[in-house]
Amino acid sequence: MQISTGLLFDRASAQMSTIQNDLAKSQAQISTQKQVLAPSDAPDQAAVITRLKSLIGKQESYAKTLDSVQARLDNEGATLSNAGDILIRLKELTIQANNGTNGSTTRTVIATEMKGLRDQLLSLANATDSTGNYVFSGTKVHTPAFVSDATGDVSYQGDQTEVKVSVGEQRTVAINRPGTRAFVSVVRTDSDGVATGTGFFRAIDDLIAGVKAADPTSMQRGLTEMEALHQGVVLAQANSGTDMKVVEQQGSALDETKLTLATALSSVEDLDMAKAITAMQKQMLSLEAAQSSFAKISQMSLFAYLK
């Protein structure tokens, strides 16, 4: 078969174009440090990269949720801890007040401090988080959990709904605690044996009234009820601590998952720079050789050959 000068020219031109394209791709890969520049370059690999990025994005979303839950639980735990300390002080003051040697002035001073502590507890029960939502109102986050009426009687205005959010695949954690599960009621039994529930703040108010009136029966009952109120707060604090432990464990699990996914993504997406640079250098040498051959072929003609 006769090979014309034109055919040689076309082949050399095509070869040089291919090498130039390969070189340009290598340069672009090195610039971005990525193996795949466009999905069409490697559809299967591009699909794996997209899937891994989606999974990493989901883990990051879970991590942000965990940060929000942790901040809320930190706030809740600190609030309950302070409430527990106040209730301990109320018990101490009740014991002090229940001393028959106290005069009216002493009892008044004690009752005044107890009233201040009671108001602090109400403030804690209506604590808000960093976004201004009430912590202990259930899902009614824009409504104060406990509100006083015109007579000073305090009632719960939130609901009993517990909200849970996803913090992982098939893993949820509660982000709220209804106020009545922390600031609990107590059960009183009257002289007829009828048991009734008495609210958290009503129990404290009755105790303060008993201190003012120097009523030993009311103070003794109040001391027992303060212990029950304290136990309710301690239990809520323990539950909050358990939730915090779940958050910490889930956070560690998410970190491990993200690391595994990031490693897998790097293996299919990131470029081996040393290998890529070596390949580019070979392509540059091949291009130089192709350009040299093309230059010689472009000068070839039948008349030049006859000369």
C-alpha cells in the first residue's frame, strides 16, 4: 500500500493533538489535585464520588444537630444543678426555722431568704436557651413554662410533648424536657385520707407561710416535700446527663464515620501528585518528539525528495 505525504501529515497531526489533549488534562488534574475533572471522564468513579460526598454531608448535618443538642443539654444541666442547690438551701433553712427558740424576727429573716430562693427557682424554671426558646415548656417554646396568676399561684403553661431529633442513622435523642418532669408536684394526703397533687411552687409557698406562722406541722411537712422536690430535680438532672452521654458517644461515632468516608473519598477523588507529575513529564517529552516529527513531515514533498 502506498503511503502518501498527506497521510503521514494527518497521522502526525492527530497524534500530536491527542498528546496535547492528554497533557492539558494532566495539567488540569494537577491544578485541581483531582482525578476526575468531569463526570464524563469516568462515570462510575464520578458516581462513587457523588455518593460519598452525599454521605459525608449527611454526617456533617448530624454533627451540627448534635452541637445544638449538646448546647441545650449543657444549659439544661446547669439550670437543674442550680435548682438542686437552691432546694438544698431551702431544706437547711427549714430545719433552722423549725427551732422553737427562734423569735418572729428570725423567722421573718428566714422566710425572706426562702422567698428570694423561691423566686430564683421560678426564674430557673423559665430558663431560655441561646435562641430564646424556653427550655422547660415542652413544644410551646415561646411560652414561659411557669406563670404566676394574680394571687401569686404558679401553674405550668407548657405541654408534655417530648421532641426527639435524628443524630445518626436510626438514632434519635430528646432535645427538651417538660417542666413538670423536673419541677415535680408532690402528693398530699388530707385528714380524710384523700391524696391530691400539689404543684412545685405551691409546696414551697406553703412552706414559707408555715415558717412565717411558726407552724411546726407545716414546716415538718414542708421539709419532707422539699426532699421530694429535690429528688425530682436530681432525677431530671440524671436523665439530662444520660442524654449528654448519648450525645458524646454519638459524636465520637460520627467522627469515626466521617473519617472513614473521607478516606474512601480521597482514594477515588484525590490525585496521586507524584504519579501525575511523572505522567505529565512523559507526555511533555512525547509532545516534543511528536512536534519534531511533525515539523519534518510538514517539510516533506515529492519535489524536495527529487532534489
